[in-house]
Amino acid sequence: SNTSSTSMYAADRPLYIGMAPSTSTTAFHGWIDEFRMSTTARYSSSFTPSTTPFQNDADTFILLHMDGTDGSTTFRDDNGTY
């Protein structure tokens, strides 16, 4: 869990999910099943995590279900907008 008010996007740099780009010592050790990047805040107070796959909506920028095989590194963006 992390909160940051800094810009996460830079057009000239790749997006890393699960680790800091500058070092492998901060890598996330575990599984990521659902990843959604939104154009608006989804949760601003306590919440109960979803047990079902995220659904696409007007505020979804990237939606990855990551239901592939273990070790997969390529995932289809399921937000419906190209």
C-alpha cells in the first residue's frame, strides 16, 4: 500500500508495475491479479477489496486482469479504448 501525490506518468519512460525502475531491491514479491489505473480517485476512505474482476468504465485508463500463466510479462489492456 502506498500513497503519492507526485506525477506517475512520463511519456519518455516505461511504466513499471511491482517494482521501482531504479533498483530491483524494491521489487514486489507476490502476485498481482487485477491492475486498474484510473483518471479519478477510486477510494478516498476505508474500503473492502473487491473479490471479482474490475469492470471497465468511463474513468478507466488501463485495466489488466493478469489471468495468464505464471511468469507472464505481457497482458492485454481490457479498457476497450485504444
